Amino acid sequence: MTKKKAQLITLLAACAAAGSLLSDGTAQASTETPMSAVLSVRYNGRGRVRLLDQNGNYQDQYVSRNSKWKVFGYRQVNGQTLYRIGSEKQFIPAQFTNLGSRPASDSGYKASSNGQETHLNGTVRVSYTGRGGVRLLNGQGQYTSQTVKRNSLWHVFGKKVINNQVMYRIGSDKQWIPAKYVAWVASSAAVKYQNSGQYRQNHLVLPAGYTKANLLAAYRNPATAYTMKAASRRGIVDNAFYPESKADDQMQVNPSNLTAAQQAEISQFACRIINEARRQIGVGQLTVDARTQKLANDIAAEYQTHNKGINDSDHYVEGIVRAARNNGLHITGNAVEDEGGFYAGDTISMTMLKSYIYWNIKQMLFGGAISDNGPFNEFYHAGDLLNVRGEADDNQSGSFGLSFSRQGSLISTHFIHVSQLGFSYWK
């Protein structure tokens, strides 16, 4: 029942993996500055780029030219800028990236004096026809070092006026694109409903080819999962979020400090969407219950108390095991959690919270996608959420709870579920 985690955050980012710098043994290193961005490896020599640790010592890890990596922070070591693309042993020199030595640090989602953000949730295609890509701006109207390519697809989270022009937020508050450079795709009818005050219940439809057999094969060997990758590409775009009620639009919530009623509502929402996928693939249903919800809340508390979250290199297994045993569930590793995340201010609307959870679920089910462009190559989360992993509890029903922890503006989402087999470990 081991569960694996990929980095699933609602911002422009790529899957995290490894990181490196020259050192004479007396490294002069600054403290790390958190950031969230995506870099491309720019290297014209032979072979690959060797990574370093936080002190500038070379590691036996490498990254290939043109590969893309999520950036978690940067620091100065021996006068050079290093970007962390994984653990403390996984830094890459800025000179071998497209970001250069002037990082676009990310303080997460913040309100801007340029205007009030309006919630949106859909998909746009970059329709820019000039040379190169479109450079992004932050919420204060300043250009960043990040660009997006023409014809690429991006998830949209908000809209507001910046520098007297309409812009869409396609990630964090450092990732805004002018509306004139994008076009809404057909599946983004949700925007029309939101703007006209119409509401509807959300659903999730698995595309053709997304079957139990294909998922199990993808879980075991993602490299050869061509059918599931194609299905995930369709699923991530075709399933659009819809605001569900005016009450959700008006209700302001703090994800890391929900009332009991708000907690129940968002857990039931997530469970319903996951169950739709489970029903279509032919496995047992999940049920939100008080015992699993308390376990979820206690796991989130462990994360928050010990300053752990989605940007860490792995789950906080020590905290998960401790919370589980305090609740009478005797496990020795992470047998219950899938983890996602998003950036948010102190309060957001219930509509926006549901949209982020809907997006996290889509990411997990459809190939570990970081954006509407993918990549569609990680099916561990899908196997976990749908109980299709070739293990003893395959297809079983179970219990579910959803909880949140906060690190500044970064919210980690803790999807907790226990199968019927797992109940036997619950004393």
C-alpha cells in the first residue's frame, strides 16, 4: 500500500527530480531564497550537466540538455547562482539554464494594487504570432524571466487589470499573461457560466482508452503507457471546472483553518469527483467518515507543525506514521496519502478552493500533469486514488478525508484514503 508523490502544484512548473557547483572545500554560500518557477537546461557541450549540493560539491547526478525542471529555490555559492530543482543535493548552476543569474523569485499568490482578481478556471491557448514566446509578468505588472510558447495550453485561475490591460493568471502571482496573446479553447465554457451568474455541478469524465487494464500497465511502466498518455492529454483539457453556486462565490475560507462545515463540504466535493472516476473504471467507492477525516486533519497538523509540504522531496512519512498510530492505524510507512498543492492568500472563495482541488485531482488522474501541456508520464497517483496497483486491495472501497497545511502562501493538499484491507490495521 505504498503511495508515491509527484510535485503537483497549480503553477507553471515541471516535475522535480535532481541538482549542483564547483567548490574548493571552503564554499561561501548564502541562505536559500524560496522560489517557484520552471527552468530549461541550456547546455551545448558533450554529455549532460552535473549537479551539485548546497555547498557547491559535485554529485553523481546529471540532467540532460533541454529537459525542464521545477525550481524550489536559489542561493549564491562561491559567487555563482544555483537553482534547487530537487533535494539539497540537487542544484544546477544558473549558467546552464534559461533563467540566467537573475531569478524570478516567487512569493506566491498576493493581492495586487493593480486591481481586484476575478476567479476563472478554464484553458487558454497562446495565440501569439510573433517571434519567440510570450514573456510573463507578476501581479505588480513587472516582467519576469519566464516565457510561454505559442500554441501551448495553460490552465487559467484568475483575471484582473494590470497596467491598464486585462491579464490572466496561469500559475502563481508571478505568472500573468496579457489576454491579447491568448484564446479560450472550447472546453472552457466554465468561464461563460461564471460570468453570466449561471452555475452547475462539476463532473469528471474519463476519456476513451482510460481503462483499468491500461492504468495498471501505466502504473507499472509509465514509459510505455502511450494509450494512457493520449487519454490523459484529452482528460486534462476536456474536464473543465464550473462554479457551483453563488454561495460558494461569496463564502470566504482559509484553507488551513476551515470550519467543520467547510471541511465537510470540501471533503465531500473531492470524494464525489474521485468517486466518479472510480465508478467509471469499475472499482469500489470511497466514503468520507469522521475517523478518516480526523486522521487527515492530524496528518496536516504534523506537516504544518514541522514546516513540511508539497515542495519537499518526499512525503513527511515520520509525521504520517505518527498521526496514523495516534489514531489507532498501525502502519510503518506512507500507506494513506497522496499530496498536491496550490498557492493562495489568507482567504479565498469556496469556489476557488473547489477549483484548486478539482485541478489537483485532474493532475493526479491524468498523468501527473503540471499544466494543460503535461507532462503525462506519472500514474502512481492515479493508481493510488483509484485502487489499481496490482496489490491485494485493488478495486476495494474505502474511506476518505481531505485536509490542508500551509507554508506562507503555499497550501499543501493531503488526500487521505484507507481501503477495506487497511481497516484491518486500524485498531
